[in-house]
Amino acid sequence: MAEQTEVIEQIDPRDIGTPDNWIPRHPELIRLTGKHPFNCEAPLPLLLKQGFITPTSLHYVRNHGPVPKLSWDTHKVVIDGDVSNPLTLSMDDIAKLPYIEFPLTFCCAGNRRKEQNMVKKTIGFNWGAAAVSTAIWKGVPLRYILQLAGVKNDDNYEKTRYVCFGGTDKLPNGYYGTSITLKWAMDEEKDVMLAYEINGKRLTPDHGYPIRMIIPGIIGGRMVKWLDKITVSNKESDSWYHFHDNRVLPPNVDAERANKENWWYIPNYIIYDINVNSAIAAPAHDEIIPFSSFSSDSEYTLRGYAYSGGGRKITRVEVTLDDGKTWLLSDLFDLEERNGRTWCWTFWSLKIPTHSFVSSSEIRVRAWDSSQNTQPENITWNVMGMMNNCHYRVKIHVITYGKDVVLRFEHPTQAGNNPGGWMVRQHEQEQKQSAPANTPANASKSESSSKDPKYTMEQVKQHNNEKDCWIIIDKKVYDCTKFIPIHPGGTTAILINAGTDCSEEFNAIHSDKAKKKLTTFYIGDLDDSKRPKL
């Protein structure tokens, strides 16, 4: 297994002026929430090109806010609660303890969310199909730390006990935290660890430096970064994020109803285990194959990934070119099991005659795991846009390209606000059809008449602080000064965009309800008539 050693040293210009302006980041990562906070994934073809182990610099990142500036020399982890020997451990203390090291696939519960957003807007931003990565993690088994603190298994306890994890990242709704059962934490076969290395080096800031939780087989949102506290308790975590994030609610429950009726606190809908999923990386989106390149024996190799949770092994991946009438079995590449469990994704491939594409309009893939779980054919929408694992579909078009006739492949979406994708195209067509005649789809009755004031970019730039904050979104100017103290995402998210055009950042993460509320702060339009033409 090759060690991934790529090191990024330059600060991305997009991070200048944000709280993360000290962290080097790979320039090819697709940013999903604008400049800040940092949430990203690699382009899908680039991700698969790296091989089975993802370089740290291209591993997907999910941050809820600014990255804490922590030091190996001063950072401590406190172990307290229902323990007989409370501990406060330095990083050097932890690094001297017995360790385990193995590859693990991380997956965000929001992987492939943009497909759900094309059906109906969720409250989440547009993850593509690359919110998944695999790295080699090293750290101390959690059970060993708990044993040092005098914790014993739950066999003699009538009630379930929990191990609660807390991070140092202060967020608008408190510190990020979550929990697992003590029985889970003490199970040697579960491989739960406090990790301090990734791919042979100390953690990077975006991945939880200097220490984070690793809990194999479950969603990334349960693996707390920047860990500073472990508490054994008879109650699960009380963190706001433990309840209000990483849930799959029924399709008929929207955000308003969930908040009004406290659906976030119903135990049935919490997510732990990853579900079975797969995607196609080759052919890539917009890839073409000229008819002139065909020969009687030419072949094409389809490629992609598949994974499942809970240590369940992917047992087969199937592809159909005829709308499910027949399924072709692909070849699989994966690693050996660990403790009887599989913690990593599988790479799949399938060689087919190139001419097979000509009579097909779509490539579909589905995976099966060792518990005979498989992917549903169609999307089931939920308000958080999580755990989307329907069949991954790539459309095939025959088009004229220059002087040649070619096959063109079209994926369902492209990550973030990037254009392209057959689901995006369908969504845009539906919006046009539903818009009133002669009215732009995004127009608002309370905005934009010919008599409204107009402001130049230079004028807007002057309003760039907490006491006087203007922003531009879709060529409209808003005075958000009064909204700063009550912004649900915190003050920083607005202030780093003060005096700028933040259309991309706003549209990436805000709901239709938020967009309607924005009209309250509208003061005029952007006058870009004096901008030089390209």
C-alpha cells in the first residue's frame, strides 16, 4: 500500500480574509459553501485516479465553522464522568500508548445530496458523489484509554451508558459533540480509536489536529475533530449538533414541521451506520467517445467505487445498460478484512464492448453487501438530504461534435454550484415551466423596479464592517447590518463577505425560506454598467 505524501504549503487566495487564512489547502478541491466555512470534495475522476488510498490533501472535508488553532505541546484530552480514575492526557502521553493503524473509508452522510436538492431543496448544501475518501489512520484504542480511567463493560448495569465526545470548535449553537454506547466503545472488534496520524503523518488542521475520534463503519459526522473531552455518562450527548444534525426524517417532514414538533429528538431517525452506496467515475461527466474510434473489438472499462457500513463487505456490484432487464457483474478490488469486518470502500470495474453504449440511453450501477442490502432504484427525499443511495445513473447521448459523431456521457449533477448534469438540466426546465409567464424564476415582488437605487461595486465595498454591512447577491444589494447579531450561522459568516459579491456563498447553503427573508434587507441593485467588458 503506497504511502500518500503530497504536501500542500500555499495558502489558497480564497481563504484570505477568513478565520482559516493560515491553513494550506489543495487548489483543485471543490468548495461547496463558498469561502467559509470550508467544506469540500475532490472532483470525482481525480479522487478515483489517486488509487485506493486518498492523499490527505484531497480527502473530503466537513467543517461547521473556523478551524481551531491548537498546539501539540499544550493540547489536553480530559476523560471524566462515570469513571473511577479521571484523566487529563497530553498529546505526548497519548502518543506513548499502544496504538493501532489501519485504512478506513470516511463518508459524509450528505454524500450525493445534490441529487436530492434537484428533487426538492433540502436544508443542506450540494455535496456531489465524492464526499467519501479512504486514508490510513493511527491512534490509541478508545477502550484502552477508558480502561486506564477505570471504566468496565456494561454487563452489570441495568441502563445503557454512553461515551460522549466533545471538540474545541465553538459554533453558533455551542461546541460540536456526539456519543456512542459504552458497549460499542469497549468492543475490541469495533476498532474505535483516538487518532493522531493520517497517512503516516500528524493530522492536518482540517482533519482534526492534533487528535480526533475514529469510529469505523459509521458516518463522518460522529467522528469528532479537535477532541478535548471524553465523558462517560448514563445519557447520550447533549450537544445541539448531536440532535439537529445527521438525521433522516420521513419525506413528509419539512424543516418547519421538524422544528415545531421536535422531530430532531425522536431516536428512530438518528444516523450511525453508513448505508450501501456506489457511483460511476468512468466514464466521467462530459466525456466523449468518437464513433470514428470504434472497432469491432474495441472495449471500454467502466470504473467506480462502492461501500457499506457497519463493517459489512461489498459482495457484488452490478451494472445495467438496458434499464434493469439484465445486470452485468463487475470485478472488485478491496482489502482484506480486519477483525472479521470491512472498513474500506471497494473499487469496481467492468469491461464491455464499446458498441454496447450505442443501443443504450443510460448506465446504472447498484451494489450489494454481505447482509444482502442493496441500493433502491429511486431517491427517497428527506429534509436534511442525507444517506442518498439510489442507483447512480449516467445518461448516454449521441451528438455531433465538430465533424464527428460522438457518444457523450452526462452524470446526474456536479458538486457545489458547478453547472452540468442531467438532473440539474431537468430541474432548470421544471423551474422555467412553473414560473409565471414573462416573469424571471427568481424575481420577487418586493424587489427590483426601475426606480430602485443603484450602487456601484466601489460604493458597496465601503460598507464592510459590523456597524455597516452591505452585500451583493445576484446583482442585488442588501444592508444586513441589523441581521448580523441574529444570523443563525454566526456573525463571522456574514462579516467575511461584507462589502463583496457573495452570490455563490449564499446560494450554496441557504434555503428558499432564507432567500425570501433576505428581501427584507434589499436596498437597491448593483450598477455594473461601468464595468469593463471582457
